[in-house]
Amino acid sequence: MPPEFARWRAQVEGEAGREWVAGLPDLVDRLCARWRLTPDDTPPLHGGLGLVVLVHRGDVPCALKVSQLEDATVDEALALTTWDGRGAVRLHEADPEVGALLLERLDPAKSLHDLDLRSAAEVAGGLIRRLAVPAPAGVRPLAGIADVMVEHLPRRQRALGDPVPRRWVDAARGFAAELGAVDHDVLVHADLHYGNVLAGDREPWLAVDARAVRGRPEFSVPELMWTRADDGALDSDTAVRRLLAVIVAAGELDADAAHGWVVARCVDYWLWGLENGLTIDPARCRKVLSALLS
């Protein structure tokens, strides 16, 4: 078990996270037996929520992913089934009750972080458009997420000692209220950052780690703004605004909606980062917000 993954799950989820991590080896063994998998002789990979074990089923290389169940992960199998490999990793097997997915093998060592920022943004923007298909029944709507932002951002801001300029918090709440009030029946990948687009064989680039919501595709844009905000290419406010324009153009998106969701989600993530002891990401969010709200 990667120790940094175990520490992070315990930090975020407390005792529930520690218990889940402790049970992972047995769960992986059961899934391998059930789906006739042979683990590769390589260390497991991980993100923030899930562990990935590289495996083979017969001669076919696959990836076994097991995630701790929460709102952000419960609809991943449903989203992948809906996309059916079009712009996203292909799903072979799933057990949503335990957060287990058997996926096609992509190249975990090659992501959009390996491209220059403009090229990466163009690829990601194109994927936002490809993944914007009719949402299947049962996917949670963006309206609920927006309502939580509007209601809780002020309390969270006060609890942290008001780190975000007040007018930025007010702007975030305003955009969340406005954009969340109109329902869009579109399936959205709500965690589409550069590290969640991997190189594949079927297609050059495929999205992974789908956190599914129903709403408008512009909700996917914010992480593409902050996750490489300290890239050398973003050396001015103009360059930050230009990056947003590149993503919007590549994804054929609504510029105003993209701007609004970037502001709302950057404030939300800035506070979440501080609540969970992060230091780099809040600074990245500040940089993006400064460029867009100055």
C-alpha cells in the first residue's frame, strides 16, 4: 500500500479512511479471483481517492481501480458505460457497491502534463466537447453542488479567517447561484485536469477518473485553469485569460459560463485546499482569480 495514499485517506476521511485502506488488500484479492486477474509485478498507483493495480486478464493488460465510495465517485461506472470508450477509458467490469472498476490499460506514465500548456489545453477542451453527451438517469445534478457553494462558502471563509477577498467570495456565490439555477441534461466530467487524461492505443488521449455530474460542460473547465497555473507559460494575467479562451474555443463552450464556473470553483477549491492542509493549490487559485477578476 503506498504510504502517502494511506496517509491522505486518513487525513481526509479520518477513521473511515484508515479502515477502508486497511481492508484494501483483501478486497483486491477478492476482485482478482472474481474477475480472473493476475496482478503485474509493479507497485500500485493511486490518485486522491482510488488505488490502481495493474493486472492482466489472460493476455489482456488491464487496470483494476478501487475507490473509496463518496458522492464524487459513485457514478463513475455509469459515466464510463455511457461514453463507451468515446473520449474516455473503456470499462470492462464494474462493482459499484465496492467502488471497483476493471478498465482498459492506458499509459500511466504519459498524461497531458507532458505536452506544452497550449497543446494540452486544446486536447482537454476537445475532450470536454466529446464527453458532453446526454446524461443517463440518476447522475447527480449540478444544481445541488451550486446550492452547497452558495450556502456554505461564507461560513467556510469565516472559519479559515477570511483568506479570500470578500468580493471574490461574493462573485463565486453569484455565479454558482446563476449557473446552477438552469438545468442542462448533459453528462459532465467534473474532475478533468491534465493528469486525468492519459495516452492510449485506441486514441491518442483518453479521460480517466470520471466524477460524473449532470449540468453544463463548462463545469469541467476550472481544473484545467488551476492545475498548471504555475506553468511558465502563464507569466501574466493576459496569459491566464488567453488559456481560458483556448479551452473555450477548443471545446466550443460558452465563454461567460466557463468564466463563471472558473470563479466559483476556484474559490471553493481554495477554501477546500486550506481546510485540508494544502499550500500550492490555494496559491494557484489566487493567481487565476486575480487574472479573471482584476
